[in-house]
Amino acid sequence: MSAANRNRSAPGREPGAEQLVGRRKLLLGSLAVVAMLIVGRAVQLQGFEGARWRAEADKQQKTTVPLPARRGAIYDRDGVALALTRETYAVAIATREIRDRDQAVKRLQDALGLSRAAARRATDRRDPWIDLQGRFTVEQRRKLGDLRGFYIERKLERFYPQGDVGREVLGGVGADEQAQGGIERALDESLRGEDGFSVLRRDAAGRKQASLALPAVPPRDGRNVVLTIDFDLQEIADAALSDAIRDTQASGGDLLLLDPKTGEILAAVSKRAGGSPGLGAFIEPYEPGSTLKPFFVASLLAAKRATLNDQVYAEAGTWKTPQGRTIRDVHPYEMLTLRDGLRVSSNIAMAKLTPRMPAGEQWSYLRDFGFGTPTGVEYPAEASGRLSRPDRWSAMTPASLAMGYEVSVTPLQLTLAYGALANGGALMEPRLVREVRGANGEVIERREPRRLRRVIPEQVATDLREVLVSVVADGTATRASLSTFEVAGKTGTARRTGANGRYEAGAYNATFAGFFPARDPQLVIYVKLDRPRGDYYGGLTAAPVTREALQAILAARSPSLDRSALLAIRGGTQPAAAPKRDEAAAVAGGEGTYVFLSNEVAPRDRPRSTAGVPVPDLAGKTMREAARRLHALGFHVRVRGGGTVRETMPAAGALLPRGDTLTIVGGA
């Protein structure tokens, strides 16, 4: 090659080498930049975002499972379960996650009792998600086990083993676990407990696995509540009121039973047209009419403004007041003592005696008996009623109050006030809750009886009791057997007001309030019927309910009654006073005071037969009819289920001594 040619080629080789070196440097620089980016990203991920991504990994590998708390139970005073919580399970299937369909089908058949066809439909991949109908027991859930694709949710459901009896007291719990009225709502904070949770780890197959290294907070179950309610008495009161509403075609009514010595509410029933919920006896005030008259008389006696022997002219049944208002009695009377004025329920006698009481004094006594102020009972809502202060009274207000008008009271207030008369003049605080217990049974809170105040002297209460058990002097006599128990009380028939505040034509409330036995009271009983049709006087409608309920209570051998005291009273008293006239005539005579007589020894007081009493065949009867028949035979009754009777335990035909407990089991 010539020199010229070599010289021309040399420069061509030198630039090629430089390009190669440049490319290498560029490659190395690029690698360095990439390395720096990787290192920087690693530093960012681990140093600055490490916590975030560790949490994300934990989220994918772990799952939080809620652990709902079991709601506390509600019992009656003798331990009868009124509200319980049962554990059930809901099952859903993600069909496309199932790996072995035959195994899943067999598990559904064996554990849940599904037919093979139903089990195959539940695992059909054409539907990606299937919710199985119904709720399954703890045992079924255990047999089902854990298979991929099975999603099992624990459910805690509220149920009421005694059916609808007492539901107006208990309230309920909705599907959203929210308490709805009654004791469920009033004591919701104690009953509901606190939910917990557990954290489970998922393996590569998606299965949940518990680990001791993962956190878990156990639920705190709700506390149990023991009521003062006696379920036997509640069932009797419910049946008696239902029958009375049906027989009188009333639009509703209330029935309360109270222990006058302790203020404990033993039964509380309210029924309204359309089945509206709530305890109307606590939340619906009304004008009480003649049932308020004993408290006006009590204030006259306690303030020494009158004596029972003071006389007043009753104007032969019609009296026009100085203010121009006409007051009438159902029957004409001439001269009446205060005792007779209360006995025959003379409006004129009461009205004529009001000038003896200063307005402030009359208001003060009514207030002390508990009218116009809430009682403080353990219930989510309570009406206070209405008792206007004296500075708002008209000239006719004192007379209206003496007759039971221009004042509204709740049935509970009136029952407690009669309890004060039965309790020697001492007003007790009402109690619906006896105890609050922990989930393990220890007593956390015990609510003791509390006397609020003495309203009237004991002697005045005693004198009033004698008036309330006295017999109509004109044309009556006394006659009863040794087995008689006296019930002291007062009827009332008051006009109802409508939505506009005006009285409704032909609409009345018929009421009876009193106590039993009259000489040593153990029960205060209150009955009110709303808008009864036909005979609407309290003595013809509400009063007979009292007799029916008390006879059933005696037959049912309720532990709430002191049997030895009743036996002593029955054995030591002379025949009690009984009206000569029939009840209708007595009622027409002016809504008087009534004494009900039990002429037959109650089954619970008879010696037990060694042969026993045969259990009747009650199949097909309503639960209420069956319970009442068994009560009449002297048995305790427990109710399981609802509807009509399927069977009794022991079975029909078995011989049992009176006083034993039978269970009636309802069908579908």
C-alpha cells in the first residue's frame, strides 16, 4: 500500500475507537443512573414508604373479623326468661372458589341437612354467589367446618320465648340491633355489651388461620336484667284484659298489678286498637273521674277540714253552683255524710265541700299523691299528666278536681296513689327493674324499695280503707262464706276528650282501682277500658275484670302472694259485706264502691289430692285459653312457642298435684 493511502486511512481508524469508548461510557453512565434510580426507589420504598407498604402487605395477608357481643337476657322476678339472644349462623357460597364440588355437596348434605339436589344448586358455578336460606345452629356450623368458598357469618338474634305476653313492657330489638322501646331501650346501655374483634392470617389458598401472635379483643357480653314482673300474673292480666276488651267491644285498655309495700310492678298490660306498641299505662294520661274522689276526701281528713261524719245536703240530685254551673248526681240524695258521699260517689257532696280546702292545700295534697309529675319508672318515656298550679285555676276548678276533672293522670300514677292508701299513707317509688347482673351471674346493681314520702297519716288511710270496703247502707246487707277475701276499691266513669280537646259524645273511660285483701293489702289492681260499648259504667265493665283476674291469680298459686297471710285472713274474718242489689243496680246508684267476694276456696288453698289432677287435653286451643284453663286447675304454667297448643309437658292424662308446673308447647 502506498504511503499516501496509509496516510488517508489512519484518521478513519482513530475516530472509530473514540466512538467505541464514548459508547462504553454512555452505557456505564446509563447503568449508573439506573442503579441510582433503583437504589433511590429502594430507599424511598423502604426508608420513606416502608410503613405504608408493610401495612398493605399485612392487609392482604390478614383479615379483621368482628366478634359481636351477646345481648343480655331479661328475666321475670322468678327467673322466667322473657328475652334471650341465640347464636345462629348465615352461610353463603362463592361457587367459583370451590375446588372440590363433590366434597362441598356432601358437606352441605351432612351438616345442614340439604338434599343432594339443593346442595348441587348451591354449588353451581353459573351463579358466582349464593346465600343459603335460613339460619343454622352452632352444631350445624361445627359440622360444616371450613372449606374454601364457604363464607360463614355468626349472627346473634333476639327472641322472646314467652311470645307476645309482656312485649309492651319489654319492647324489642330491630334488625339493625337498635333497641326499640320498653326495657330493651331503657336499659340498652347495660344490655347491649361491647363488640370485640379478632385478626386472622390468610394463607396462599385464602384460608383464614388464627394465630396467637395476632391481636384479638374478646367481646364483653351485655348484662342481664331481672324485672319485678311476675310472668304468671302478667299472663293472667293479659288474658283478663283481652277478654274484657272483646266482651265490651272497647277500643283498648290497661291493667296494672302492684305490690303496695314495695312499689314493685308485678304486671303491666296495655292494649290499643290496631296493636300500637308501647305501654299506654305509662305514657297516656286521661281524666280519671270518680276514681280521684278518695284523694280529695283523704286531703280533707288529713288537713282536719272535715270528718267522715260531717253532713252535706245533696240537693236531691241537681245543684246549680254560685258560678252558674249545674252539677248532677246519677241518683237523687238528700242529706249525706262525707262517708256516704264517697260511698255513693256523689258529685254534689264533693263539690259542696271544696270551699273548706284552700286552693294551695288542695293542690299540694294531690301533688304529694304523685299527680302532675313523672313517677320516675324505668321506662324510656313517661307522661307527667296535668295538674295546673292554683294561680291558673278558675272559680270552678276546685269542684272539678274533687270530681276528677280538670286533671289528667296516667294509670301508673293512679295505681301508685291507691298503693299509698293501701300502704298506710306512704307513697312508694315504682320499680320495674329488680336487679342488673353480670354475664356470669353476679349482682352488679340491686334496686331496693324506696319510700318517697308520707302523704297522709296512717289513721286517715285506715279510715279510708274502711269506707272503701263498706257496703251501701241503704238497702244492703252482708253475706259471704268463710273463704271470702275483700277487695277495696273505687269505680269511675269519665268522658273522653278528642284530638281537639273537646269531650266526645258517647265516649267514656271505665275504670276500677283498688287493693286486695282490704285488711292486709298485697296487691293493688287497676283496670281501665277505653270506649266500651253498651254498658259503659266502670262497675259493669272494669270492675268484673278485677274479680276475674283475682280469681285466676288465686288459682294460679302465684308466689308473689303471701299464702300464709291469706290463709290467716280467710280463717279469721267474719263473712264480708256483700251488696243485696245486683251489680247493675248498684252501679246505676252512682258509681259506688264495690267489694268482690270469692265464695269458693281457691284451688291453690285446697289440700293436694294424693291421686292428683289429670292434665286436660289442650291440643288445638290457643295458648291463652290453655294457660287460663290450667291456672283454673291450680297449676303453674310455662309457655314455649306460639300459635295453638301442640302438646303439654307432661302429656294430657297425666296425674299431677295442684301447684306443679306444666309447659304448653305451641305449634306453627
